[in-house]
Amino acid sequence: MAFGHSDGTVGARRDRLPGGISLKILVAGGFGVGKTTMVGSVSEIRPLRTEERLSEVGRPLDDLAGVEAKDTTTVAMDFGRIDLRPGLALYLFGTPGQDRFWFVWDELARGALGAVVLADTRRLADCFPSVDFFEQRGIPFVIAVNCFEGTPVFAVADVRAALDLDPQVPVVLCDARRREDSRDVLVRLVEHAADRSRTR
């Protein structure tokens, strides 16, 4: 199975653990979309979080429309780990969502197999920068629509059309709080990356 480099090339290097393979996955998306929640819901280790309280200084920079109750933000990354099956471990890196922390993304993307781009249909445009980032670098990704309580649920085809996605990019609905949903998203990403590797 191949993985995408941040320079857009594809390699065959795999990090080997004793008795297995480890793969690097990014969890990306806009501010307040549920990245920290997804990493925490699925991680089999205690997740590392770099959340800080939103400050008054930062409030003018952070668009809280639709997430007015949010009072913390990721300032570096989240980190978790899950064994998809014996011998196959995924290391999850949740990216910061605000523009001012984007300098972290290139380093986090180096050597990644692929990415989950979380989307919130109330703020769908917020995932455009993530989609552009992974498209430009040739890194496989899936769109995972985080279905928040009380928000309208849109058909996958409608989300795909709104984001103007390549037909091969998977779009799935999920609840990032549910371990099973988050695991299913990760499985779909690994399958998608494997399919892309075979067709290159």
C-alpha cells in the first residue's frame, strides 16, 4: 500500500512496528467541525490534545457562527492511535482548524497515507481549504460529513455537488462522537488510498 508525501509523490515506504505496519492519517477540516472529537472517540490510547481556551484577543479572528458555544481550540494537533486489525495501526493527527495555524499542516502531512476531511453542512465552505490542500498535494482523502444534532441531513450526492468533488472521492455521513462511525470513516479512507495506489 502506498502513501502520499506532502510533495505530491507516492512512495511505498511503510513504518513497521514489531509484528505490523503503522500508517499516518490526518483528520482535517474547519474550525469547530469535530476533529478533536473524532480522534478522541476512536483512539485506543489516551489521546494527546493541545486545546487552549479561546481568548478575547483571538475572538475577532475566529468565526464562531454556528459554533457559538465553543470555548476551546486546537493550537498544534491532536494525536491518537487505533489498530484497525492485528498488525495494522493507524496514527491519527488532528490538524488545527484556524488559518493562523496552517503553517503546521505541511509538516503534519509529510508521509501521510491520507486524510479525513470533516465537514459541517452548516458551514460547508469551511472545508474548502482542506480539500484544496490535499488535492494540490495528491494526498488521498475522504469527506466525512459530521451530522450534528438538530441540523438538516443532506444526501451524499448533494454534498458532493456542493463541494465539486472528483467522482472518486468518497463522501460518508458520520457522527464523530461515535467510535463505530469514526472507525468506519478510517476504514473507508484506507480502502480509498489502496484503490488509488493500485490504479497509479
